[in-house]
Amino acid sequence: MRIVFAGTPDFSVPALQGLVHSGHQVVGVYTQPDRPAGRGRKLAPGPIKRLAETQGLAVFQPATLKEVEAQQRLAALRPELMVVVAYGLLLPQAVLDIPRLGCVNLHASLLPRWRGAAPIQRALLAGDSATGVCLMQMEAGLDSGPVLAEVRTPIAADETGGSLHDRLSQLAGELLMQQLPYLAAGERQARRQDEALVTYAHKLDKREAAIDWHQPARQIERQVRAFNPWPVAQARYQGQPLRVWRARVGAGPEAAPGTVVASGKQGIDVACAEGCLRLCEVQLPGGKRLDAAAFLNARRLDGAVLG
């Protein structure tokens, strides 16, 4: 097949790597325009562009695919299939109609649950016991197309946004490789999504990182795991943001939410609306990530109140 690939971040990389070695012809790679990065805020290419260039693939970076010129350029590649993985731009119907076999998308959830931008973090925040990757035939709606295939995986009790991202990224690449022969042959048994079961994974907002100690400890612990490595759950300590990288639900005496009820080598125990949260790894602005023992070397927190 003549395949066009569209993706931008690290999550997309295993899928493109698989296509490169699949025996099919990747006739073009679409990725978002370079973004400012680093202290100098210089324009930097994303992971997919870097990979595509090392493989000698043609790279296209339109700001939108809604313009006729961009659509004509895509059509000139004569793709039979377009594979989309975390591209980040909407594909209008005119683009969906270009490839003979249409456009397929790899999405990091078990559709129709968690349509949208942040399915990995939303699954963790909700306490889901399992998630997965779906291969979906794209249509004009947001992640609403029929599902061609899926792979499921349990969510571990200590899973973070980062670890689950990496696992699902690999599963997405494997699922695509498994399904390519069926896509090429047109042998696809699609299932329509049940609209009654739809949930939306709205884009992450940095403001969601603020810890509210008036929430149950279990919910805050999910927040810590979901927002690791970004945007990282944060409390307030002596007027400064205190990043919480690792935590677990613990037991402790009842106290006003936010009160440090105990501290030691094992962690810093903070009272919540329900239960107690043990902070295991934290970080102050300009400092390193420290385990509880190292953080407490020069500090006494018992009785302190975290914001």
C-alpha cells in the first residue's frame, strides 16, 4: 500500500517505526509545525519529524488541512491509506475521502470510553481497572468512527500517566502491524460505537494539578499518578508550590485536611477529607526530586498545614 502517516508526539513513534519496516510504502509523513522549545524558545522539530527525517521520508507540516492547497498536495501523493496517531489536527471530510481505503486512527482508550485529547490521564483519574488501544475508521466526528480492532490491558495499581503512555504507545504500534494485512485486503469487521456509553477525555489544564486536601486520599493519589510526568500534582508549602511525584494512600489520625499528621523515612502523611495520603517523593521550585527521607533532612513538618 501507499500509506500517508500523520502523527506528532512520542506516542506516535512505534507506529511509524513499524510502518517503515512493514514492506509498505510510506509516501509522506504529516506532523504539526515545529514549536518553540527550551530556554531559548527556538523552533524545534517533534519526535515524528525527527524520525521521518532519519528515514528519508517526505515531511509535510501544514498548520491546517482545511485549505484546498493542502488537500491537493495530499491527494498528489496518491495514498491508498492514511494512518493517524496523535496528530493533533482535525481532518476535514475532504481529507478523509482522499485515500482509497480511507483514514484509520489509533486511539489510546477502549472506545467509546474516553474520546478526546487526554484518554490516558482521564482513565487513571477515574480509577479505571483497564484500558487499551482502538484502531478506528475515521469519520468527521471526534473519535466517533467504527472500531476495527482493539487490544486491552489492565491498569496497575502503581501506574502513572508516563508508564501507561509508554505501554499503550507500544501496543498501538503492535496493533497496527497486526491489522495491516486486513486493512490492505479490505477484510475488516467494524463495530459501531454505542453512543450511550460515550465519555469525553477533555484536554489537561495545569490548574487541575492543584491538590485539594478536602478530597478523599484515594482520589488525590490517582491525581498524583495521572499527572506524572505532566503537569505534576502540586500542594503548597510555606508559600511555595510543592510538586508531588509519588504518593500512596495510608492510615493516620483524623485531622483538618492538609495537616501533616506524621513524617519519617517512609513518607509524609497528610490528612485528607477521607483517609491519609503519604507523600513519597516531592520537589520544591529549583530543587531536585527528593524522596521523603532526603526532603526531611533539614525540615520538620509534623503539624504543618499544606495548602
